[in-house]
Amino acid sequence: MIFAMQNKPGEFSRFEFPDIPAPLNGVVAILRNNEMLSWPEKIKFAIGLLPAIIFGQSYVEKQVGQVSEAVTSCTHLMVAREPEKTSAFLY
């Protein structure tokens, strides 16, 4: 996976996933990346991933539905408060 570096426009950081079973390949990819994440950020990220690792795909799918609902709710709130500033988000 390749991500744009937020504080370095035009530069990218790679997460190299080894050929081992998921989710271990993701953990290794995060630990290997030293351009984008500091060690404290890696630890926070790992803590955030623990529920998905422990509870598996069904947990992840439930979270996707919750996030979609939250984004929809926030979009409706933004439009209600400042419709002239949010039109770009709706298209």
C-alpha cells in the first residue's frame, strides 16, 4: 500500500505486506514502515487494531456499517449548518 505523506507534499510512503497470513502481514507492514509512523503512533495503531485481530471479519464488517452511518449523519449536520460550504462533499 502506498500513502501520500501529509507533511511532505509529493512524497509517498510504502507499507510492504509480507507473504504471511493476515492479520500478521499487516502488523509486520506497520512495524517495518519508518517513514510515516513513529513508534508511539505504531503502538496506538496496534491498540486500535486489536479488536479486529481478536474478533475477526465479522467485527470489521459491523464497524464498517457503523462508520457509514456516522459519516452520513455528519454530512447531514454539515449541510444543515453550512450548506454553501458542504456542496463539494455531496458530489
